[in-house]
Amino acid sequence: MKLLEEKIRAEGKAVNEHILKVDSFINHQVDAFFMMQIGEAFAGHFRDKGITKVVTIESSGIAPAVMTALALNVPLIILKKQSSKILNDDLYQTAVTSFTKGCEYELTMSKHFISKEDHVLIIDDFLANGEAATGAIRLLRLANATVAGVGILIEKSFQPGRDKLIEQGVEVFSLARIKRLGKNLIEFLPADSKMTEPRN
Ligand code: 5GP
């Protein structure tokens, strides 16, 4: 998605060779109009795939995910990050390692909101090692739901997340793919095809 690449070039900051900061438009200050365009781009790709729900991981996936759910006219489920296991029959939980913080958390989903009838689109802001998305897939599969795909705003293609998800039989659709990060350097790969560019 050209617009996203332009925005990353203009406002993104490589903290080091591994981490990109985008807090001026995605995860601290949110550019709401831009998020609406992101939602339309994901909806354009996944519209005919029978999606019943969108799932994201709190908190930085929420803005793009809510716009995607709106564009597809389906509910959004926000998976919660708990610091420890909760003994509760109403919840599914799975341990995930955080890419940015290095620590482990329990990804948590209520049994009330997802069932075997659901065909789910997972949306997240970044794809790095694929831990968060894999955790979400594990929870959805525990609920016997099916996964339609994973929609990512910024895939860091030099990290193993994409391959990890594809190995699990899940489609990955990334709006921007970064080949390399460095001081004053953000190099892109061609983004995933069959893209519907949003209207300006
Ligand atoms: P993964 O689970 O794929 O290793 O990492 C994905 C999660 O870590 C995303 O939900 C995102 O919040 C965070 N993350 C990974 N890489 C970056 C990055 O370069 N910048 C920021 N801001 N967050 C990242």
C-alpha cells in the first residue's frame, strides 16, 4: 500500500536494525482517517472470504482492526494480555513472548465470543517473530474456529514471522513489507499483491 509506505518513510523512525517506531500515526497518536483507509484495504482483500469476526491483540492492533471490522461489518474481538494464568472455565489462554518487551504474557480470549461457526481474520500492526499471531491462532483453534488469514500493517520481512504463519497454513497479507532497517534507512520489499488501494 503506497500510502502506508509513504507514511512510514515520512514519520517512521528505526530505533535500531530490528525495531521501527510509528507512534505518530499507529500506536500512540492515531491518524484515524488513515486507519479507515487501512481498514478498507484489508476489507478489499478479505471481503469475499466469509469472515464472521475480526480478532486483534491489545493494544496497538485495535485502531486498524476496528476499522477493518467496520468495513467488513462484523464484530471485533480484542485478545487481552494478562500477566499470569487465570483459572477460569470461561477463558482460553496461551503463553506468548512479547517481541518488544522480551517478557512472557498470557494471551486471553473469552469462550463467549468465538465458536466453531466463526471464520476469523486476525489483524495486527507489526509482524516480527510471529509470536502474537501464532498465539491468536492457537486460541482460535482451541475454540474450533477457522482462520481466514492474518492482515498486517508492517511486516518486517527480515524476521521469521511470515514463514512461521505460512507453515501453519495461514495466509499472510501485509500492506507494507520491510526488507531492511538501519540508521536513516528503511528499505521496502514489494507489498503483497491483489491489493485494493483505498480511495483518496
Ligand atoms: P511478533 O509477535 O510477531 O514477534 O511481534 C509482533 C508484536 O510486537 C506486534 O503486536 C507489535 O505490537 C510488536 N512489534 C514487533 N515489532 C515491532 C516494531 O518494530 N515496532 C513496534 N512499535 N512494535 C513492534
